[in-house]
Amino acid sequence: MKATRPGEWELNIKRMDRKFVETVRRLAAAERLGKPLEVPPVHTAMGALVEHITGGHLEGPGGISKFQPMNINYGLLPPLEAPKVDEAGVKIPMKERGRAKKRLMSVRAIKALKAWRDAG
């Protein structure tokens, strides 16, 4: 993460830490109260990692499942078709479509995360 002003990097980390701690507290409270743990949507980074950990496995020799550790990446998120035109109807160059697709995946994730947060 690149800081543009002194202390900006630390401020961004603190914001992320607060949101992470809020999520952990929410899951811990649900477990303590005996409520079902509502995992984040699979469209989010946290939800995609939970899905990978709980269901993402590879079949090894002899049909034995073999877990493969992984960091988050766009490949773990549900697929989304790359847009061919922007909001104004202008054709997006091929080189820019991947970036536009990732932006749409990020927007979709933020909306899903907010809906998940507000539902609980």
C-alpha cells in the first residue's frame, strides 16, 4: 500500500483492522449466543476464502481430497463477464477490460458485504 501523505498507510491499516475486528466480534458473538454463523457472501474476499477453506479442495490420488492453501485473488471470486462498453456506451479497449472486470467485481463485493453487515 503506497502512502501519499505521512501516516496515511498506518491510517488505512487501522481502518482495515477495525472492520476485521468488527467482523470477528460479530462471528464470535453469534457463536457464543448459539446462533448459526452467517459467513460473508462468496462474492467478498472473506466469503471466497471461507468457501475455499471449507469446500475448495482438489482430488488427489485414490480420490483423497487434498487441501491447497491459497491467498485471496480474483480467481476465487465467482466469475463475472468483462464489460465490452463503459457506462457511456464507449467501447472499452481489450487491455482495459480486465481492469474494468476487477472493478465491477470489487463493486459487487462491497454491495454484498454491506448487505451482509446490515442483515445481521
